[in-house]
Amino acid sequence: MGLLGDIVSVNDHQLITEITQAALDIFKTLDQFPGEVVAHHTLSKQEIFYKYPDGRVLQAKKQSGNLETFIFATNYLLDFELQPISTLFTGRGDPILPSRQRHKVTLHKDYDGRYTITRHTWLDVYDPSPDILNNYSHEGDGTSNLPVITTQTQENKKPKDIKVVCYNIWNYNRPWLARLDLLIEEIQAESPDILALQEVRYDFFRKWSKGQQEEGISEQEQMVLKSRFQADQFQRKLPGYQFAYEIAMTDLEVFQGGFHVDEGVALFSRPPLLSASALRSDW
């Protein structure tokens, strides 16, 4: 199974820039979150290695001839802020400037250097415009009467029931693209606040896509075919959901013409995912 190493803080400016740009490039392919990075908070990394059922850790021989733990992937945990390009407005038509989004992203960098987002949460932060601020009386320290406008307070929604839907998607068993379309159709009809998925796969060599028709399909379908990650395929078809993914098991397929296949659970949420964690064991 795949095991996660310790989380280590990263202070390398060049690496922070590279990881941030990788996240923005993926946002661009999803047609989501266009904007300018206005603040970096933290970057950490977490190496992933493989442990056999008998407890041995997969090792590889280095040029020096020494055996060392084989790191087949790395997770980068990125925390940064974006200022979206578009201007937002209140219900009265007043501009809210600037609007910022605090993004927390986990980028999975595989052995071949390819990035995939395996967790993405964000929180909208709205600031009132100077004109709105001037219309408020300032008392005491000058801030007590200022409005704190967040996504929830701006919409002024009352508490409501949360609709939760859960599916076992049966990983990439065929016919996957047809099943994906049916799942998306049902999910859109149900319109859940929270969507939980089981048997979600990450397939390094996309063996599931072999033999699939690539001509005469939409650009979005072509992107789905090029994807290694099922949660990513759902995200492309269900914009607006935050999500978190956790690996439950990893299969090495080095001798079968592949590399590794991961399977786990994914949680999609319309309300902000302020935190997400998973119970893990060595086996």
C-alpha cells in the first residue's frame, strides 16, 4: 500500500512559484478561478512510498549502489490567495472590492513529474468598497461597526437541511465514460450539498482509456480521456464543489506494463470544507 511520509515545510521560493503555477495551470484547464495571486501563505511537502504486506518498504538502488526507499510520488500542500479578475456586487448593486479567495490545494506530483490536484478547498473573503466603508460610523477603535461580509453573510441564508448523496462508482470498470455520464446526470438531478464517492481511482498509465473512441467527442470529453484521476473527471463536470481525496490502497503494477494504481474515497462539498482528515492504519 502507499504510505505517506512526514509533512515538511518548504521555503524554496523557486519551488513555491513552480507549484503555484502548476495549480493555476490546472485551474485554467477547468475554466475556474481566473485571477492574480496576491499572497502566499505556506507550502509543505509529503513524500509517498510503498510498503509490502510483510512490512518491507520498496527500495531502489541509487547510482552509488546503495539501496534507499523508493519515493514514487510527492504531495505538495499549498496555501495561497487569489484576487479574481471579475468584480462582485452586493444585492443592492454595490461593488465589493477586492474579493479574495483563500485556496488550499494538494498537488500530487507523480514519478514522471505530472501534477494532479487531489484536494482543493477555498474560502471567499469579501471586503466592502471604500464608498460603503465611508457610509458606516466608526466607533471606538474604528472597526467595531464595520461589516464582515463573507459568502454566508452576504447571501443571508437561513440554516437549511444538508442533502448528502453517496455512490460506489466501481472504479474504472467499463463502460466508464457511459457510466460517468449517467452518474453526472443523476448527481445534477439530485443536486446534493455533499457528494461522497467510493472506489475512486488514480491510474498512472490510464489503462482504462485504451480502446476508447477519441474522435467525434467534445473537448471536455477529450480532457476526461487524458485524465488519470476519477475525482478530476467529476470536478470537470461538477464545477463549484470543493473536494478532498484520500488513498485507501495502492497497487504496484510494474511487471504488468504499468506503474501504480491508487484507490480511495473522495468527498465533494458545496459548503466550504474548512478541514478534512482520514483515519489511516499501516495495513
